[in-house]
Amino acid sequence: MTYHIAVDIGASSGRLVLGQLVDGSLQLEEIHRFSNGFTEQEGSCFWDMDYLLNEIINGLQQAKLRGIHECTLGIDTWAVDYVLLDAEGKQISRVYAYRDHRTDGAMEEVGRLLPPEKVYAKTGIQQLPFNTLYQLYAHDREELKAADQILLVPDYLYYRLGGRKMNEVTNASTTQLLNLAARDFDAELLEFLGLRREQFAPLTEPGEDLSFITQELRAEYDLPECRLICVATHDTASAVLGVPAQKDRASAYLSSGTWSLLGVELDHPINNSRAMAANYTNEWGAYGTYRFLKNIMGLWLIQEVRRLDGGRFSFAELAEQAGECPGFRSLIPCNHPRFLNPDDMIQEIRQACLESGQPVPQTMGELARCIFDSLALSYRSHLAELEELTGELTQVLQIVGGGANNGLLCQLTADVTGREVLAGPTESTALGNLAVQMIEAGRIADIHEARQIISQSFAIQSYLPQPVPQLAELLVRWEQLHPGADVHNTY
């Protein structure tokens, strides 16, 4: 088989990307794109799993029309959200979205019953109010008791396509329920939630062959013969696999999308008290690695501002308008809980600037500039934390994902961090997904070769740091904006 298809679904959109290895170069082609987003019903936020499955099928039908009769297929999505199934494999309830407010206060309540230090020592996972641990704690007890299986979103989509139930490790680790030492679900945490180990499917590593899409689906929808390959199903895990090889220079990665994930790839977890205090996470990666990283609010801020403005301007146009505005005029603490899911992001940003005595951004350009300046300074702060925790100085920051297209943000990041920024490829998540498929298919030897191929196949933009006027005064003002409140550090 020479065709490989990555199903890459994020919180705002999804797509099917065709990958081929041609003369040692990895070539991509998007064959289907669709919108995504949670809907609000009766005061709660839900995902539509049937819609996502149908869009995957639509994409595969497009592949068949292109003459693709055989392929491999891998699926990655966002993390932490789950599907409850009964004994017949049917959904018990609607699937909650992680931004739903049912978990408000759940993290603090669990923290009073289970010492956060103990949970972090077991799992190495940062405290996030929407972690699966807290979602399950807030979930209806009777529905949980009735659940025969609990699958995360990509695991469920694999199940609907091929019939096999699994919990893939890179995504399962984000539940805050896996024990680092036991390499399995933690018995004490499951008991705390009133759950049994058998309610979760076997843990599965990236690279495992999951057999084919069912004959019933192929016949009903006229689909290609797709061999399902378990990839790194957490989109960040796939994005990290898609980071190009970097020789002879210490580098950190920044996966820039709805969330910004800043970290390094390690062969061991760092789950000590210092890492916990800084709220860094140790998510499991493919091939025995760990993603030691920090969650930063990310492009969700500008996505919400653009949505509320009715989508009048593209993201590129917003970046252009921001570039015409004075720099570092108004700043916001990006990770404050007020920005997680406010009713009106524009008003929330303006109110935060008003409360801190800064100029209130009025135009779309001023709002965008406020966001980009604040994100760049957030990256500086957390990069310093990362270097302190790992004991390794970073020479290069590699930005992958959609944010790599934002030249203004990339340059601002280089300027305030004083590091060279290498931007691209933007398709790192699909590339990491495809890399695992090609390794399993024997097309590529291992992830090291895959990263070399990626670095040779895609243009990478370099941004060298430029002087920032009155940087010392700027950093003092930046620190004054952080009273300690952080959406990821509220325990």
C-alpha cells in the first residue's frame, strides 16, 4: 500500500490528509475538510460523535473517487473527553465538551479529598480543571455505573470504524488516571471515582495494527479497504512526532493551535514537587517518550475574538492589522481562568485591560495585538520555567501547527525570548500521524528517519531575535499582571 490517510480532528475543524512518500519526500494533500465545534444544549456543551464519524466516511468516499482503493488510516483528536458505552457498544449519554462548566469547582473539591501532591506523584499530569479525572468526578453516578466501557474520543471513532475497543496511551495519559510506575490505570484513583478497571479497554501503543474498517461500512458507503493503524491519537502527541529533526542545538517545541503547548521530549518523566508547583505535565508519547510541557491558552483567544466579530477578517488579516498597531500597549495574563470560556471574549479582554489600568483595545487590530503580545510574553515566562526544570538551556524554539503561519507572533516570540524561532511545518500533527502509519507499514525505519524526511520535505522559516525597546520595563509590567491566578494552577 502506498497511500496513507491521516484523520486530524481539532476543536474547531477536522480534515483528512493524504500522505505519500515520493522519492524520499513526504507529500501531503488535503482531501476533505469540515467544521467542528461543541453545541450548547440546556446549559451544557456537547460534541456530536455521529457527525464526526459521518465526516470521516465522507472523506473516505472522496478518497475512493480519487482512485484510492487501499490505504492505511490513523486518527488523532483533542484529549480528555470521553464516550460512555453500554454492553452493546451504544452511547449511553451525550459527549460533554471539556469547556463545559460542570467541572467548575470539581478540581478544588477533589483536591480536598485527594492530596494533589499524591495525584501528581502517581500520574505526573498537571492540574487542569477539565482533565478526565474531574469530568468523571462531576459526571452522573448512575450513568457511570451503567457504562460497560469508557473510551476517549479517538478510541471511540476507531471502534465505530473497525469494531475494536482500546485506550491509546498518549491520549489516555491526559485523563490523569494512569500510574507512571504501574504503566496502567491507577487502582486508587479508579476506586475514588467508583470505577472498575474493566470499564476501560486495554492500553494500546502507537503503531499497533487494528485490522480493517468493517466490511459492513465498506459495502454500505463504498469505502476503500482501509487498514486501521493506531497512531498517537492525542493531537499534541502527533504534532510532537511531526517536529523536524534538529541537529546539534538544544531545542524546545511549541505546538501552536487552539492551545499552545510548550515543552520538550524526554525519555523519562519529571514529576517532582518543583514540576508540580510550575504545573508542568508528563503526557505519554509514542515510542517510550514523555511530553514534558506546559499548557498555555493559545490561539483560542483570537479564534473567539474573530468569531464574535462575525468572521469579517481572516486570521492573516487580523495579524496584518495587529502589525500596524503599537506593540506591548495592552497585555493580558493569558492563562487566567476568566479567559477559559467567557461569554464574550472581546468584553473580557477589554475589562481585564481596564481593571489593570491599561489602554483598552478598541479595534480588531488592537485586540489582536494585545493577544499576540501577551502570548509571546507568556512563551518567554514558561520557557524560562522549562529550562529551570529540565536543567537544559534552549537555543532554538520550534513552532509547529497553525500558529507557525503567524509571522508577527513568531517574530514577537523570537524578540522577547531572545531565541531563534523556527516556524513550520504547519501540518505537524498530520505529519506525526502519517509517520506512525509509514513506520508500521515499513516505508520508514523509525521516528528518527521520519523527522529527517520531514525536515527535508517542508520549508522552515527562521526568525532571529530583534531588540525590544525598554525590555526591562516591559518585563516588570508583565510580572505585575500575574497575581497568581492561572487556569491551570488554581488548587
